[in-house]
Amino acid sequence: MAVGTKTLAPSELDTFEDQRLVEELRKAKEELFNLRFQSATGQLESHGRIRAVKRDIARLYTVIRERELGIRATPAPVETTKAKKKTTKKADAADEAAAKEEAE
């Protein structure tokens, strides 16, 4: 693979959720814009980086499209442990009392 594509390997892209793929695509497009701007002003040091970023963008578009067509599986959502709230007996009793009041 080319320079700078180590973080966006196709096997790693399979583990990303759809929202993360879109975010990575946005970042890559922004980087390509900045690289083109540097190239136009003569400040670009690594011309190979433009090619690598273009390939990253194409790779991201491919994964997104394959998921739309059902060729590539979307990863299962991961349940976070922070979402679970620790409860105490008092809190549980208060919740039950509130539920009973709403039922009446």
C-alpha cells in the first residue's frame, strides 16, 4: 500500500460503522484539498501523499457503496458499558412508584 494508508486498510474499514466511514471520508477530502492548495502554492513536500489520499477516498467510497448494495456486511452495533446506569435500591423504588402513579 502507498504512504499514509496504513490506518485505512480494507480489513480495518470493515470494522467501522457507517457514520465513522463518512467522517473518515470528510477528513480525507479535507486533506486532499489542503494538499492541492500546497501543491498550487509550491509548498508541497511529498507529491506521493496526494496519490495516497486519493486512493483512501476511493477505498472509502467503495466500502460505503458495497454496504449499500449488501455486498459487504455492516458491523453489528457495539453496546457501550457507559450506557448502563448503576442503580440503587432507593432509585429502583422511586422508579417503581413513579410507574405506578402513571398507571393510575
